[in-house]
Amino acid sequence: KPNPDDWDVNFPAGWKSQDIAAATQRVFARIPGSDRPSVDGKLYLQQGFDVITSGLKNSGWGSVTANNDPGNKNRTYAHPPYQIIRGERGGPMATYLVTAAARSNFKLWLNTSVERIVREGGHATGLKVVAANNGGYTGTVNLTPITGRVIVASGAFGSPKLLFRSGIGPTDQLQVVKASTDGPTMINETAWINLPIGYNLDDHFNTDTVISHPNVTYYDWPAAWNTPIEEDKVAYLTKRSGPLAQSAPNLGPAMWEEIVGPDGINRHMQWTSRVEGSRGVPNGDTMTLSLYLGRGKVARGRTTIGRNLNMIVSEIPYQNDADIATVAIAIDNMVKNLKGVQNLTWIYPPLNQTGADYLKTVWFPTHIHRSFANKPRFH
């Protein structure tokens, strides 16, 4: 659960962090999450969890229940919480969408893409939509006069794209749209609204590390779709229990550490682990430990639009020396934390390689082309 007091945001006039805290609590009351996703309350396929936590315990890390102690995230670990309800995938679609669909004033349009907001000055009057597939809608959806509102919630790429095409954003980006196929129907330049849309792009820098241990065994999740283990299939279909009630691949533990970087800023690290190979290392007795840099991160980037209306990460949000140096420290710390685990082998980074040297092998592109639906991910 997030702590609103830690958020680096500017609240609207009249809002206080307590208001966000109350809204957050309402969300988690509706979608509580559980670290025991199987209906029988048991945890399955815990070999990887046990291997990792044996080293963390010996290194002085503490065990927590993440949802019960959300602020305790320094040298701690937990069974990862799942948005699973009664053994099935939960989240907003299983909760909020269900109750919203029962409302008489709610309608869900599928296979429909919003091209731009139709507006008069700073007032939205409608939406220009096109069919993205069979059954989609095409035309202009008029908002209720005076009281109609548009909520833009299309993510870090989709939202800027929609705003750019609606004549809202930096002038250089609106000029790109004007020179595209949108040009003939784009809102007149006199009505453009110059705002810094697309700047301050943030993302968690992710670095995958890989270990192996003889006690770890890969569960063939892809094969379970067509040829599941009979016992596991029956347990899930009849009782919503067993390994198939969990997330593939079997996860855990989640781990957290705070590290002060060379610039004096305290940064928050989150590790997630899974029984699965990566970076070309096959499945088997391998685990991938993914390190994410979170709160305290300095680097920011920018997303822009191309003439064919594709979204581009023109400045990646990872290029800060102190950020990278702190990630390197976190990798070195984890190698030390697991040093006492007998028969554990570090594959990436190899034991003779420091975290700083390992990060030099990570690919850093200068810019990334992505559709608005995809999020950049680096390994």
C-alpha cells in the first residue's frame, strides 16, 4: 500500500494528503490483495522463496506481511501479495467494473479508439472516436452541455498522444501533429494550449540478475494450459486451490532496501524474484531476481510523438549517475546477503563482477519507439 505522505505530487486546490489516504483505503478495502491466493490458504512451490530467504534471514533481514505493514520496507521481505479473489484474478475488472456495469448510466464501448478531444477553447464538448475493430464506434460523441467531463486515463503514452492530437501540449509536438495525417482536421493553431505534456517521464529502472540452486525446480506453466498436471488441474477447477491458483511463474520473495546514494538522496529498492530463467539462461534450477529503483530516483525523461503518430521515448528516464551508482550498490548488497546460501551460484552478475561493472553490460538505448500500449523494459 502506498504512503501518500511519501508521494511527490501537487494536490489540487483544497485537497490534502489525508483525502488521498482515505481514497487509498477505500480502494484496498475493495481490492485487498492476498499473499495466500489459493482458497485452501496454503502456499505452493515455495522452494525458491525458501532458498532466498534463508540467506536474507542470516543477513539480518526481517519478514513482514506486506499489506499489514506497508511502511516497513527496509531490509525486509514478504510473500508477494496477489490481486486474486477466491482463487481467481481480481483487480478493478473483477470489482469496480462489475458494479459499474450494473449502473443505468454506464456503458462500456469496446473496439473503439479515441482520436482526440473535441473542444472550444478550454472546454471539452465531445470525443472523436474511430472503430479499432469489428463492433467499434466511429463518429463524434457529444458531452452533456456544461456538466460533461472527459477523464484522460490512457497511461504514460496514450494520454500524451491523445492530448497532443487534441492541440494540448508543447508547441513543437503540436507542430508534429499538424504535419501528420491529423493536420487537415486538427484544431486551429489559435486554439492550441501550450502545456509541458510528455515531460517529467518516470519509470522504474529494472535490472535482472540470475542465480541457480539445486533445490529450485521450474514448474512448466505454459504446458499447464494444454497438458496440466492432473492433480493440479482438479484442485484448481474444483476448489480453486493448488499451484494454478497462484501467479505464473511462482513468485517470491519480494524484498526491499533503502540505500543512500552518492548524492545523499535516500533511494528505495524493490526486488522481485521468480523461478524462471532470463538473459538467455534456460529454465530449470534458475531464478531471476529483478531489481527496481523506486522512490528517490532522480532521472526523468520525455515522451514525444512522431509524424506517423507513434509515441517515442525521446529521452529515457534512466540517465543519472547517482541513480545508477545506487543500483550498483544494491546489487553488491544482495550478492553479500546471499553469500552464505550453500550451493547457490550467481550467473548474472558472476561473482567476480561488481554491480557497477555488471550495469555496464546493460543496454542503454538513446531513445525507444513504442506504441502507447507498451511500457519500456530493460534487462
